[in-house]
Amino acid sequence: MFISVEGTDASGKTTLTDAIAKHLSDAPAEIRVDRYHKGAPQELTRAWVLNDYVESIASSSWQDSHAVADRWHWGEITYAPLKRPNTSTEGYGLLGQAGWRWVELFMLSRGMTQFWLHQPLDVITRRLSERGDDFVEPHELEHILRLYETAYAHTAACTKITPPDDSSDAAIQDTVNTIVEIAQARTDSVRHLTRHKFYIGPARPKALLVGDERNDETDTFLPFKPTNVNSGDYLLNALPDETWSQFGIINSADVYGEDIIRLYVDLGKPPIIALGRMAEKRLRACTMYEDSYVVLPHPQHVRRFHYRDQHEYGRAIDSFASGNTQEYASWILR
């Protein structure tokens, strides 16, 4: 399982993550436990943070190992706007909205769990004033806490935890037990997806978006990596705010033939939206029934020739995922 604990300075993350790691290490199974601590990015580029939060662990399996992270990617919403606003024009730091969504969809597909360790403003202000800090001043905490609320509201899946102030060892252990139980359930929920490494999204998506092939410049085996204002950036920004986290995504150049049929079944046979003619061609080649999917233009085509229709394109995708093929019928490629 993979457990990420997010929270403001002085919220108790270090104490909690140490306790989680010890709990997992002491388990009879003797499964390896990796530790992560995320701070400021070493390079102020989206490519660097996408590599740090996704590519660096993309080939790992959390079915047979454990990881505990003291923070993961939330810093791009919670600290970038305050500490390096020049890198946060969209409010999502270096990730941008598309990068944030891509990381979240990846985390969903791997069963990675996120926990927001929340403490009230008066508690964290008192703790920070007592111990001091080289990075955050007490008067900044109210703003930072609001940004954590924003990050929490934009996650695909996260559990908010507010333990009692000055928790006893027993209370901390109770929190650890709760976290591990939730994380184990999330890990088990995607066990059937371990053979589908090219897929990102939830275990039971609202719809499966099938693209064409990866841009070689992205240097990844995952679909639609949002770099350099490419088709991945356009697609992920187009999806509606209310439903973006409900979509699964693959590229037909990576998942085809029996593999796409197997993935389709493992995902619960969701509606399929083919993005472009090449995706349609590959779906036909694997004998997918034509009434199980609709074909829309590839986001690269829409970006080039209908750029201003981005949000309508996203609404069309969402509409077809809900079974409504009438309102945006003009988008369908016949």
C-alpha cells in the first residue's frame, strides 16, 4: 500500500508518518517499507514535478510493498502560490490544473491513498510559535490552511483526519490503525488492475477514454502526460470540474487486442469514448462492439482547429459518458 499524509507545518505529520512506518515494518509479513519526504522541487519545471510525483514510481507495485510519504504533491497548491507565485499562474503551482489531475488519476489507478492531517488554526499557530520554523511564519498559517482546504476540495480521493491535540500514544495508534485499514481497502480495490500498467483512472470509471499513441517527447508509458501545452494538457483541462476524476484513460497503441477487452471487463464494462479515427480503428480490430463506444475528435485536432471549444469538448465527453448522445451529437465522428 502507498500512504501519503498531507498537512500544514506543525500538524503532526512527522510523528504520524513515523508511527505508520513503524506499524507496517513491525507487521509479521516483513514487507519492505519505503519512506518519502517531499519538499520544494529541485527544478522549477512541470516536467520535473511530474517525474517526481509519477514517473519516479510508475513501475512500482503497491500490492507487494509499502510506502509512507510525508507530503506528496499538495505543496504545488498549498505553498507555491505563497512562496513562489511566479510558478503558480493557475493556482496549481508547477503542475498546473492538468498536471494535478494527471497525478491524481495515476494515484487512483495504483490504489495510492491520501490523508489530510488537519489541525485547527489555533493549534498549529501555537505549535509553530513554540518550536519556530525556518520556512513558515505563524502569520502565514491562516492563508496556508485555506490553501489546504482548496487542495482537499480538488483531490480525486482523500480522507480528512483531525486527531485530538496533544494525542497520547494510544490515540496516535488508533489513528494509524484507521489509516492502514483505509489504505489496505484502497489497495485491494485495484488489485485487479495490476496487469494494466498503461491505464490511469479509477477502478470503476464513468467512461474509458481511448486515445491514439503517446507523444515520444513525453518519455513515459502512461497516457496523455500533460507537458508543453500538448494534447494531454488540453484534454485534462477540458474535462468538467465535477467529473474529471471519474474518467479512465488509455492509449490504443499501448492497450489493444485482447488486452483492451480484458481491461474493459476489469473496469466493469464502462462506456468507451474513442478519441480520433486511429483509436476507432484499433477498437474495431479487437472486435469491440460498435454500439459500446462513440468516436470523437482527438484532443490534438480540437486544440489545433477548435481551441476555443475546449470546455464544450469536455462537456460533450461527459455527456456521452452519461449516455446522452443527443445534446452534443455534432461532435460525433460518423
